[in-house]
Amino acid sequence: MLLPLLLRQSVRCPHVLITQCVRTRPCDTARALHSQAEHFLQRRLPLRSHAQSRGAKSRSRKSKSQEEDWKTRNKTVLTYIAAAGVGMIGLSYAAVPLYRLYCQAAGLGGTAVAGHDADLVETMKPVKERVIKVAFNADRHASMQWNFRPQQTEIFVVPGETALAFYRAKNPTDKPITGISTYNVVPFDAGQYFNKIQCFCFEEQRLNPHEEVDMPVFFYIDPEFDEDPRMARVDTITLSYTFFEAKEGQKLPLPGYSYN
């Protein structure tokens, strides 16, 4: 029904139809393109939004994983630091006993070795041509209130010969003070040949107010001292004691000696 009408109108007014078609096609095309663009954007935006959401979730999971990793590392570091602190505290309490044991094993500072062979001491032969000067020194820790000094500044001995020296300690205060001493021998290489038969080192000494005592040191230098090439030019040995204030009731006997 419409086709004959259009044909008749086109025959009557062909230029009007062509003009209307030319005017209406661009508008229809623009509307179609706009509609397709809107449809395309509506399809793309959800996809892009979904991708962004997935990216955000992935970053969130990665951030949480890194945070947990850092927490684990921090806990591990704190554990190591705490263990090191506990170990240092333990070593500070064990310093004196460990020092005694090490000195005994290595002969550092001339530490007397427990269980001297009495027959060896009685039968050793003095090296008369090798005279050695033994000097004595006394020190106190800053917190120690005793007066402490050697009774003699020096004596002369020969390897293989026993000798006796004395230190004097006095408590000038009005309260009892318990002290404990350490010692060393200089030069250190001579320590392994400096043997003590009796001494007051590493043992508590309690002095009442204004009490004064003499402390003996009975020692000898091993005859092998003269055979060691390192000792060829050593003619002076210094024995030095240092007193510290000890805690009440603390007892640090020299390892290996028995106390009856």
C-alpha cells in the first residue's frame, strides 16, 4: 500500500523525496552510531570495573602477605636479640669461674694447677745460674674499701726453688667486708712456669671492722723455664693481685682443691 504512494509521490516531486532522504540519513546514521557507542561503553565499563576490582583484591592480598612476612621476620629478630641478652647475662655471672678454669687449663697468668706432685717439688733441681727477680703488685677495685699492699716489693729466686711472699690487707671501716681476689703474671708466657703451692686467690676473705691480716703466697718457678727459648731474655716476673668486694655468702674456691 505504501510503495505505490511513495512511487507516485516520487514521480510527482522527485526532488522533494531526494532532499528528504539526504536530510534524514545523516541524522539516522548519527543516532545509530550514538546508540552503538552507548551500548559499547555499557558493555566495556563493567568489564573494566571488574578488572579494577580484581586488581585491588590482588594488591590487598599481596600487602597482607608482606605484612605477615615482616611480622614473622621481626619476631625472629626479637627472639635472637632476647637470646643474646640472656646469654650475655649468664656469661657475666659465670665470668669468674670460667676465667679460673681457663687459666688453669692454659696456664694464663700463672694460675696454680691443682694436685701438685709433692715428689716433683721435693726432687726438682734449682737452676743456680739463672736468677729471676719476682716483683709484687697490689690493686683494689674502685668499690673495695680495704687497704691492700705487698709486704715486700721484690725477691730474687731461681727456677726449681720454692719461695714465700706475703700480702697485707686491712679493713679500715666499721663494718665487715668480704673480698675476693684475682691475679695475673707478667709476662703472660711465663705464667705456665709460675706455680703456686698456696695462695689466697679466688677465695673469699672476710675481714671484720679494723681487722688486719697477712696473706701468704707460696710458689716456685718450674725448672723448664730455663729451657724455653721464649724465656731466654726474661729476668723479671711481676705477680699482681686485685681485690674485689664479694657478695655475702659467695664462695669461689680454686677448682681441684679440697676444703675440709
